[in-house]
Amino acid sequence: MTDPHLIPLIRQAREASLRAYIPYSGYPVGALLRAADGTLFTGCNVENAAYPATICAERTALVKAVSEGYRTFDLLIVYTPNGGSPCGVCRQMLYEFAPGLRVLLVDDREAIVYDGALTDLLPRGFGPTSLPDNHPLGEDGNRTVDTTEKRRSDGRR
């Protein structure tokens, strides 16, 4: 049985799919991304005749959230008619901010077909800590970078 607290969130993801711009695939996707403080962001897929310019529902929700200053997330609900899974690009974008994100995949009956961790959908994911010389986040949520020039012991760069 579905947790009653999730039902309104699932319906918001489904409602977001109704706003999808899908003249090429006819495949509506809606997403709901919840920030750690409970703030909700929805997104739908927006297709483009130049296919690579298409943006998925999951990335739409993520970009909305990040553009509003949010950086931590705990839940993603993805609605598709058949309970489809996020694409690889979406998984990677989400991993940047929330490797431990809980992901629910929901079909047109509002049945949860997957309830698991993003790390299960993107095993051995590549994130900020994967980079050498990773710099910590500053108070503004951006990476702090030492811009002073580093010189080798012989004085050259």
C-alpha cells in the first residue's frame, strides 16, 4: 500500500506531466523533486526539433530548484505512463546534488513500480568527490577555489 503522505506528491508529478511539450515522442513525463526542507519543485519534459536541446522532466525540476538556491534533496517522484526510469543524463545531474536521493517511479495507475536509491540507478556514480583536488563548498553553495597561482619549486608555473 502506498504511503498516504506520498499520494498528493505522486499526483503533483502526474499533473506536471500534463504540461509536457511532446510533439515528437508523445511520451509525457512529470517529476516532483523535494528539497531537504520540504520545498517542492515540479518539472515536465520539453522536446525540441533539435533533439539534443530537449530537456527531461527530472532536469527541469532540478534546474528550477538549483536556480532558486536549493542544493540538497531527499525525494524524486517520476511519473510516466509506464513507470519509465530517468535517463542517464538525468541520473548524472541528480547525482551531483543528491547521491542518496530516494527515487519513486510511478505509472499511469499511480502505482509505484520502483522505490529505491539513486545510487542503485547509477552505481559507481561520478560526483564532486570523484574529482581530484576537490574543493569544499563555500557558504554560498559554490565551490571554493584558490585562484592564487601555483609555482613549481623552480619558479615556473
